[in-house]
Amino acid sequence: MAIQTAGEQKYYDFIEERARSLRTGMIIWISLLAAALIAIFNSPVIGAVLAVAGVLLAVLNVRNQRALGAKLSGIEDKADFFNQLIAPDAVEIPAFRLLVTREFVLSFRSDVFIYRLSDMDKVEVGLGRGGEKALFLTDRSGERHEIARSAGKEDPDFDRAYEAVRERLAPAQE
């Protein structure tokens, strides 16, 4: 998909780390298949092992690429979504890799997660051992989704994230 708007660029900048790891994985499986092709003439067993490893990595990589592409499939109006990403009222908290728009929360933890605020019931702060705080979005079925975690008691970025989500959750529920 070609990037055509500033909002699309903002989204791809946000998921850049995940996309980069997928590109690296693709380079690895292509290299394994190329090495298998070369090795098959010298040692068929080594060539076959490299080919099997390359095919397995290719399957996993393609599956993960499709999953990343499917993150946007639940969004009906993509143009509006991308416009919200670059809107002046969008709040980005790089410390938590969190982006809060008028209708969505984008969180990048182990993967990219897009939460529609109208599907959420409340925002909660959980306290852990040693003053650790976690910020959760709770959906209407009661499932909690962690969107940020802070190690310290006083963390202005955590407070900013909480306020941004809380401010936008109230209008989204109406």
C-alpha cells in the first residue's frame, strides 16, 4: 500500500518497529531459500534443511504481515482514522508508545493494538508492587486491555496518558 496522506505516514511511523521486524524476517527467509538453492547442488541434505527452514519462516512471516495489515480492517472510515492521527487534538506519548485520538487509542506493546473508544466501558489504573502503575481500557464485556505501564510513582507521562484517554472516553460513550 502506497502512503498517500500525512495520517497514513503517521500510522506507519507508529508501527515502524513492527514493520521493520517483518521486513527483516522476510530478508532472512528469502536468504535461506537462496542459500538452499545454492547448497542443493553441493549437499542435497543441507539444501533441503535450509529450504524447509526458509519455507517455515516464510509462512510465519507472511501470516504476521497479514495480521499487521488486518489491524486496520475493523476501521470503516480509514480516511477519517488517518485524519484523526494528525489532528491537533491527537495526543502522542512516546514514552509508552501510545497515541490517543478523538475515537481511537493506538498502543504498541508487543504488537500494535487499535482500540475504538466507543467500544470501551471505562479507563482504569491498576497498582502493582513497588508503586508500579498500569493503565487499562476495559471493554463492555469486562475484558481489560493494558495500554501503558509505569515503573515510578510520579510519572507525568502516565498522568498525561490517563487524562487523554479519560477525556476522550466520556464523549465516545455518548
